[in-house]
Amino acid sequence: MINDRFPTVFGALVVLAALAAPANAAERTAVAALAAPAHVPEIPERPALPTPGNAAEAEAMLGAKLLVCNTCHGANGVPRNANVPIIAGLQENYLVKQLHDFQTGDRDSEVMMWMATALTPEESVLAAAYFAKKSWPARTATVAAAAPPAAAAVCQICHQQNFAGGLPGPRLAGQNYEYLVEAMRRFADHERTNNADMVKIMEAMSSADREAMARYISGL
């Protein structure tokens, strides 16, 4: 399962990044020992931090962590699995908040909690900025425009006109339908509670209405 293998893969990438970064002889010896242990060690709760003041090492470690994001979110934040959200081009403030919520447990996901807690506060901001600067993927097919559901006007108060997103809420236009439906359901069933307004709005909508809204938004 991905939850079982994720820390191992992540730890290996961080070790590779550390090997690529400048280090003195003693540090290289220690890292080499980690890279080829006599037995499989226990995976630490957090990956090693870069040496204070070593910018190259810090950049390499952050790069390794961002590389791990590709496992689920795909290259440049565009996932292959429709159940995973597109994060390329999402608002930076939204991404920072979600990472914080994963770190604190306010938003539940075993994999994302591990990934988010592996980032330092500075790295969280840099990671959010990295994905925010990516381009939202272009549509691959023309979809006939559908009439907006009745609740669309309420949702656009935060998600802005045409669901393009802004400071109050993230972009939803063109987001994966499967992800949207599941996210709405989780809010409605109080499985996701890191936005009180979304909980109230989604629990007031029927399952059919949520599906219609997700279909409309994903087609924008």
C-alpha cells in the first residue's frame, strides 16, 4: 500500500539529495553509511534537516521533497488519477493553509500528513509558491457548456466569478470531477471540517445537487 511505502521512498530521495549537496568529509562518511546500511533501519518520523547555513543542501532536500509530490499529484502538479486534485496554479495562500491543516490534523490524510509534517515552515511556503506558479492545465477536449446549478451563485461568493478562485477560496474551474464529488461529500458528512462554511453549505445540499455542481464546475 502507498501509505506503507511512502516514508521509505521519501527517505531514499532525501538521502539522494543529501548526497548531491556539498558536505565535508565527516558528513559525507555519515551520509554514505545511511545510504548503504548493514540492515534496514527504522524510518524516522521526520527526515533529516539540512545543515544550518548550507543553502545548496537545503535546496537539494526541498527538491527531493517536491519530487515525492509527483507520486500522487503528477509532474508539475497535474495528476494522472482523477481522484487526486490538480494543485498546479492554485492560490498560494490556499496551498499554505492546506499544508498547515494537514500538519495539525485539521485536515485528515495519512499520506498528506506525513508529507506536510516533513516540510519545515519555510519549506511549506516555498512548496506552495512552487506549485502556485505552475500553469493550470489546458482543457484537452471541448465540453458543451451546462447551465449553472442554483447553488452556483452562493459558491461564487468565495470561489469568485466562473470559479476562477481568489483570496477567499481556491480555483475550482476545471478541477477533477471525481475529486470534487468526494471533497463535497466529505464536507457534507463532517469527515472534512477545516472550513466551517463549506461544511454548512455542503450538508444543506443533496447528493444529486453536489454531483450536478461538481459536473458543472469540472466542465468550466
